[in-house]
Amino acid sequence: MKSKQLANVLIKILGLSLFIYAILSIVAGLLELGHLRQGMQWQFMLSPIEHGIVQLAIGIYLMAKSRSLTGYLFKDDDE
């Protein structure tokens, strides 16, 4: 396996792990939001959901653009 192929697979795995972690973070944030007590600040409860959405977007981007990212990182490497 060449270095470009390995980097492509590793970037996809990183994107997938971010995607899964983001889903879990969003679900946990929604569950906490369901148990909202009076007097608690909304912005503190929405924070895990917002971070999860950002991680979800980054994970999808890494999975979709792994080949172009690998090409950018290994410009000088011949296949």
C-alpha cells in the first residue's frame, strides 16, 4: 500500500470517527435538553448540540474530500 492510499484510508477513518462522535454528542445534548430544569441557562444546554453539528460537518467533509486532501498533502509523491 502506497503512502497516498494509506493517508486516504486514515483520513476517511478520522472522518468516520468524528461523524460517530458527533452523532453521540448531538443525542446526548438532546437528551439533556429534554431534562431541562427551570433556572438553567439555555446556552449551556445547546452547547453540546452546536459542537456536535460542527463535528458532524467536519466528519462529512473529511469523508467526502479525503482523496483531494490526500492529493494536496502528497503533491510530490508519485503513484
